[in-house]
Amino acid sequence: MSEPLQPALQATQVSVGDELPLLEIPIDRTFVISTAMATRDYQDVHHDHEAAVQRGAPDIFLNILTTTGLVNRFITDWAGPHARIKKTAIRLGLPAHPGDTLTLTGSVTESADGSVSVLLDGSTARGSHVSGTVSLELNGGEQA
Amino acid sequence: MTTETTPLTREQLDPFAGKSCGPDRQSRDPIAQSDIRSWVEALGDTNPIYVDEASAKATGRSSIIAPPAMLQVWSMAGLLKKPASPPHGARQELIALLAEAGFTSVVATNCEQEYIREAVPGDIITASEVIESVSDQKDTALGRGHFVTTLITFTDSDGAIIGNQRWRLFRFAPPNRKPAAEARPPRPRPAMNRDNAFFFEGTLAQELRIQRCDGCGTLRHPPSPACGTCQSFDWTAEAMSGRGTIHSFVVNHHPQVPAFNYPLVVALVDLEEGVRFVAEMPDAEPDDVSIGLPVEVRFRQQGDDLALPYFVLAPSQPAGER
């Protein structure tokens, strides 16, 4: 199948202050439910609207493991398949519901010899859903 | 006004640090390509190293890898009922101690994952969780409580660490909670969607916003995507004055929903701009209400993210500070 690989991001191409390409994720019901299932999270608030309302939420909402996955996707969409994520530390904010668009933005805060840190935020129209820091190794084309 | 809580001492909290939360959880199956595929398709992650062997090798890896963020997925209990959590484990004891002191609510605040080695198909993952720390009492926007941090360590079948995950939960006493005798369940929340989001954004800003058709100028409520008069899909939300007169009203006695006070006046109000609106008059005595009386809108906050309109007889003093 292989399409040409996204070229490895080189340490020399990354500087502190660089902004990552923005990632917009339109969230619909299928997205909330299929990601909950794919993370083996069967808590009712992630797939059952009535149960979510009964527990005081306006609608079903994204689970935390999916938020972590989207944060990592945001990083590797930019850094490419060679990169290895070492650590993802997130702080959780407002829930994300069907109808929301989650917009991820971030910028490079540290870059030394291929070790990079990114400070990021993921917000919906209501405010911050997630914020945090990801540390990664670029592994720019060499064997790790 | 905050909920009564009992201060806990370090002597009560410190013994929990380092205690195991319960038995280890082992994934029942080895990591499988099909599970990885479901995950990448659901999340829309197109990184080829999760599904294509040649691409994974071209990046210097020996094979396809599992997405690092799936670290915790492999040992999730899924739909199996969990006998795993023993009623007398350290986690349960800590939850009970905090609940008894008044800290009954919980919210996850932080999640940190550290990836030591990239997991690959065939790995069998075991998760073991310990309580790492319990903070001193903290006052936050949510209320007063304690942060509880646990650390899950994930190992492979050789016992080598694949990664770990640090979870921080805030166990707190929600502020402004009514005493138990008056406690009532929260009011049912309205269904919100893209068609009516403008309305609830308005109520949060203490404005009663109504749609006006850009085509023919007709006001309409409740919110809808198209104008019932000219079928135009174009509209603008306008803030109303909030003043009107009672067109009609009912007094609800039954059935009683525990979230409301009864008897409950529900009024059909002719807003002065010329559109009709239904809302409660929770502070009105039924005998004081009659058709034609002037009313004014007020807004009541329901939690942090919702405010709902209600009406009071006009002229009147604002019913409350909220």
C-alpha cells in the first residue's frame, strides 16, 4: 500500500517559538461513540445521551483517553512518523460534546538535538478542553 | 457559604501513599492489529506506522507499533463487570475517608502518560496502580477538596516497563450545596444543539435572544433553522428587552418533578417585541398572577455552563443576586 512517507522533520528545521499547523476536529455523535468504543471505555456518559443528561451533562462527551490520543495525533501530524513521543502531560478543562469543533494549537517551547517540547491547547467555542505539554524525539531519519 | 467539611490531618492521609489500589490487571489478549485499526480509524490518525509494516520499518522501527496513547486501552476492563476492585482496598478506604469528611464529588484534572518503549502487536500488558499522594486541603473554583494522584505502571510479559500513567483526581465538596433536608436533584437540562446554541449563549450573558428572519423580518421562537413565514434559512439573533405581559398561564400541581417547587406557575408571555415565550415564574404566588400583568425576565444560573430564563411580576426588585 505504502504511500511515500512524510519526510522526517530534522532538528535543524525546528526552533523555539515555531507554531504547529492547527488541527480542527469537528466532533459529532459518531466520533464521540466510536472513539469511546475504540478505547474500550464503555461508561454510559460517552455513548448514551439520556444517561449523560441524567448525570447533569448537556449531552454525551469525549472520554479522556481519546483526548490524549488526539493530542498525540496533533503532534505526529506535524512531526511525522519518524518522531517518537516520550511524554504527554495534559490538564483537563471543559467537556467536548457533539456539535463542538475542537481546535488544537501549539508551539515549540524547547528544542535541543532533536528533543522537542510542545506547549498546546485544545479549545471549543466554550473554552479550553485540554492544555498541556508533549515531549518527543524527532529521530530525523536515523535509526534510533 | 460552603459545604461543611472536616479537616483531615497528614497523619490520616499519608499512610495511603504508596499503597496498591488493587490487584494488577492483565490484558486478556495480546495487542492486535485489528484493535489498533479501530482506534486509528475512529480518531482519524493517519500515521502509517500503526498499520503499515513497511512504513514502520522505514522509520527505523522493527515493526508496526501500537499508538502510544493506547497505553491504558489494553488493560481496560471493557464490558466485563469488575470484581477487580475489592471493597476493602486502599483506594476504597481513601474514598470513604474523604467522603465522610464531606468530599463527595470527583473530577479528573490531569493525565500524564510517559512512554518508555513503543508497544507492538503481540505484547501482553499488565497494569498495576498505586496511590502516589494525597494533597493537603485546597480551595479551588470547584470547591474545597484534596487532589489524589495515582500512578499506573504498565509492564510487558517480561516484566519490563512499557510506560506509566499518572492520574490526578480532585475529590471535593461542591460549594453552595443546600443542606440535606432541602437537597433536590438538579433541574433537567435542555437539549442543546447548533440550532439553539445562540439562545443559551444569550442566557449565560443575561440576554433573551430571539431569532429574526433576515428575509422577512419575522421574529420566531422556539429556535428553528428556517423561517415559518418565508422559509428563509438566514437569521440573526436579537436581544429582547425582557419585558412583556402574561398572555396566559397554568399552575402545575401534578405530576411533581423533584427539581421544582410546587405549585409552579408557568406563563405564556407576549414579549413587547411581538413574539411569545414560555417560562416558569418560580417565585410567583399563583394568586398574584393574572392574564395581562406585566412581567420581566430574569436569569438563574444552573451550574457553571447554563443559565435559564424565568419571569417575575413587574415592577419588582431583582429576585436575587445570582
